[in-house]
Amino acid sequence: MAQSSWFQRQPTLLPGRPVDASCVYLLVVAFGGAMQALVVVLYALYVVRDVGLSPFQLMIIGTGMEAAALLFEVPTGVVADLVSRRLSVILGYFVIAVGFVLMAIPEFWSVALGQILWGLGFTFISGAREAWLADEVGEDRAGVLYPRGARWRLTAMIAAALAGGAIGLIAPQWTFLVAGVGLGGMVAVLLFVMPERGWQPVPRGERSSWAAVRGTAVRGLRATRAKPVLVAAFILAALMGMSSESFDRLWGFLLIEEVGMPGTLNDVVVFTGLYVISQLGGIAVIRLVEHRTALGRARSVTTALLLLNGTIVLAMLAFGLAPVFGVALAAYWLTVWARNAEEPFFTAWVNRGLDPATRATVLSTVSQANALGQIAGGPAFGLIAQLATVRAAIAAAAVVLLPALPLYARERRRADGEASEG
């Protein structure tokens, strides 16, 4: 093992037994998720009403965030590979904390820079946090803690969203300051309580590098060409990225500026309720689809994805064309619930039948296709929103998903054929 540095020593705030890595992980994912929810819950209201960003500026900010995450994935991965996963996680949360504080300044440049820093910080954390846990407690125990951490995170996010709504009644930008200061405090605590006893430098052949990324892309594309279902997955991921970027960045502008908020309700209360019900409804839809997918059989999962995508297309069109707030509200929730349910089932669908030797490579390639779709779609839909209307941009984002329907229908027929042969 390489010589231990300060970042790999066993820290503790108090003499005696150090803090258990499992507890640190659960608290980090829960508190980190809570601070993210504080920022997200009123973000759409803040950037449109208080900062006054145009639709094109909203899309450019989103594109900048995604581009930062894609471009810095390798340089930040080097930190986790060669220096310390603990250091990578701590740096990631620190960078995000700075980004949150910057976003509290109601100017285009500060919000844009804050989002870029958020994307950069995410790349430090992505993969490193979960790899750190596996190093510290072992893969078997980590496998139990990952879903538990997800439950803790979701619960904390819902509670934090309600707290963010209360803070936003005073001033929405305070939610960004509280989140930034909160993450900064967590970083200070992690410096003293986050252990790292199991880390070892990654072997040269497995380290993050641009050559490794290029090799991953080549291997992923070769694997996708070998299986028609993976070609479809690559195309679908790109379409999903293009469509989601437009909706995620412009839905708030449409509600506030083009549909109009009900005068009898407080805007902060409305947006807080939108976020909380979106999360709870997403959980309910996932549970419903789980019971309908016949233990994960290929045909039932593909059918679920076909229905979910059809719902997204129709709901997004209804949202973009909604004449009144009530219709827009129902269409918004349907879109978000269907999208939240689509993500885990799409992952399960792509995973089916993959060669274990290339599974990670294929999943990485599909993820990159989604990111590239977001980067490509951002400026295009931003121009549509700026030159025409936000309604037109969201409707166009719905139309972009239409090719997904025949693709899923074809894959369902393929699954029927494989089942009959078997």
C-alpha cells in the first residue's frame, strides 16, 4: 500500500473510537441531498422572477452545467484514482457549496458560474463517494447501504423542500445561502470525521484518462453495434437528454410568464408544493409500475417504457399548450411522475442480457449519449424559445421524443419473438 498521507489517516473529533464509515456515508448522502433540495425547490421561481433570465439564458446555463460535468469527468477522476477518494468527495462538496453561494447573487453571470461549479463539484463526487464506501466497509455491506442511503436522501430532500419553502417566504435567494453554508459546514466536519483506511492507488491500466475515455467510447460503440437493442438504447438516451433539458429549464418560465400564476396563491407556496408532490407522486408511480412489470420480464419492462414515454409526450404537449394554470399543473405533474419512473426501468431494460465484461462500458456510453443530447438540445431549444415562445420550445421537446415510441414498439415485438423461441 502507498504511504499514508493526511488524507488517508483515520480522523476523529474525539479521542477513542473513530466514526464508522457507514454512518458517515448515510449522513453525507442525506444532508447533501437536503441541501440540494433547498436549492432546487425554488430555483425555477428565483431565476425567472427575481433574476429575470430569458429563456435562452436559462438554456445556456443548463448547457454550461452539463458541459462542465462532461468535460471535467476525467480530470476530477484522477484525484479519486491517484490521490484520495476522501479528498475527491470533500473537494466536490466544497466546490458545490461555493456554487450555491454564488447563485444567491441575482445576476446572470453568478447563476451561470454557480451552475458550472455545481456540475464541476458533481464530477468530484460521482463514483468516488460510492467507491470510498466500498473500500471502507466491503462490497457486500456497501450493497446494503446504497439503497438505504437513497431512502435517507429522499426523505431528507422532502423535509428540506418544505424548509426551503418556509425560507423562501422571506427571500428565495436565502435558500441558496443556507444550502451553501450548510454544505460548507459539512465539509468542515468531514475533514475530521471521514475515514479512509481502505484506499489504494488505482492500477495504471484502470486510471481515469482521456485515452481511457476514448477507449471506453470505442468499446461501448462496438458493443452497441453488436446488439440492436443497445443501438436503440443509445438513440433513446440521446433523445431523452435533448427533451428533458428543454423541459427542466423552461417549465418555470412557462408557468410564470406565459400561463400565469393564480393571484390567490403565494408563488413560493405553489412552487414548494409542486416539488414535494412531484417527489411523492414519482415514488407512487414507480411502485405501481413495479407491480405491473411481471418480475422484470423483457416484454413487460419494454411495455412499461412504451407507455411511460407515450405519457411523457402527451403530457409535455399538454403542458406546452395549456390554456390555464390548472391544466398546466396536471400536465406538469404527469410529465415529472412519468419521467421519474422511466429512469430506473430504462436502466433495468438496458442492463438485460449485457455481457458482465462490458456492462460498465455500455452503461457509461449510454450515459454519455444522454449528456450529449442535453448539450446539443440546449442551445437549439433555447433559440426556439427566444425567437418564438417557450410553449413552442416545450412542444418541440415533446415531439423530439416521438421516435422513441416506434423504437420501444419494435423492441417489444423483438422480446415477443425471443420469448416464443425460448
